[in-house]
Amino acid sequence: SSTEQCMKWFALGYADVVMTRGEDIYTGMRNYHLKPILYELPELKLGVSKHMKSWEEISLAVVPKDSPISSWGDLRGVTTCHASVYEPTSFKLPVCLMIHHNVIPSRGNFMESFVHFFEKSC
């Protein structure tokens, strides 16, 4: 229901990776000993501060500091945690980006593709 709840479940061993927003990096690193491994940054829109735009819209995957996961492809078959399937930076953007770059094979809509790539999700 929230990114911090995902991080708590992650710390308890219910997930292998958490997809989140850039603004959650500090909490994940400080409170849950997570490290950012992958990110997606959308193109900047005209008239918006570069600094604010990049900070607000970054999609991020975080894992334990000692995790062997280092690329999007390494996520196949792992259990992921997302604050919400309706959260663009936590779910839609990273999943659609992985489909676009052929990391996740396209099967029907993006939800169908997602469930065939990942083991479980919380």
C-alpha cells in the first residue's frame, strides 16, 4: 500500500527487489540497507526545472547491498514489490520500459507480460 511498507516486507524477505521513486532512496538506504541498482529517467518537459523534474520522476529498483542483481535482465523470476500498480514510477514506467527494451517479452497487455516475467509481487 506504500513504498515504505514494501521496504518493510522486503526487509522481512517477502521480495527480492523494490521498485520505487527517486525520492525514496534515502529511506531505503538508511533504514533498510538497500542500494539503488537501476533507474529510468523520462525526458524532461519544457518549462520545468531540470533538478526538480529528474528528482520527481525517476523510477528506481533497489536491492540489498550484497545482492547479485545488477541489470534489468537479472530480475527474471524474482519477487518484486511495488507501492501500487497505479503508481507510474513504481510500476508502470519500469515495466513498460522493460517491455520496450525487450527485457520482458511482450504478451498481451503490460500486466500479462509482467506476470510471465516475475515470480511473484507484493
